[in-house]
Amino acid sequence: IGGFVVIGTMLVCTPLKPEHTHHGAVVDRMFWVTQGVYLIAFSIPALVATVQCGVRRNGFENWPAWMRAEIWLGILKFQLGRAVFFIGAGFYIFPVMDNFGLMAKVETWPRVLSYFLGVV
């Protein structure tokens, strides 16, 4: 999950190549920033659910009621829900840095990390 956050942060922070800063580049940049924000936003609840329900094996009954953890974690509370998240995120993240490399200068290690996270 930490790798998903790293890839999402790179999507948000990496500028586009100079040859792609033509008319309409704002839309391209917004697309990649949105992809990074979505990846980070969906990974945080998965991290909380994996640690709380998977590693610690505790529920959310001791959490403050105002957080409503039962609602915002949804299906991620269950092993099947976390498995579906990891499979879906793996399918998404496998090609994402290679595709982003067409628009921005991306080093080799993020591409390898993207492939590794997609396979694992």
C-alpha cells in the first residue's frame, strides 16, 4: 500500500515533458493529478483496514463514534474486500507508470516499482 501512495505522489508531483506543454496540456496534467489523488485516496482506507482488521485483528468498536469507521471502510473490513482491492489496484498500477512515461520524464525505478506492485 505504501508503494501505491508513492506512485500516486509521483503522478501528482512530476511535471510533464516540455514538448507536451502545448494547448490542452492543462487537461493532460489534470488527468494525471486526478489519477494520483484517486490512487492515494483509495489506498489510505485500505491501509487502515489492512492494519486494523488484517494485522491487529481488532474491530472498530473502540474507535470514536464520530469517525464512523464502519461506514468509510465498507467492504475493506473483510478479507475478500481487501483482496478485491489489491487485485484491482494491481491491474491498475501495472501499466500506469509506463503510460505516464509517455507524457513525463520517469526514471526506471518507478516503472519497475509499478510492474512489481502490479504483479505482487
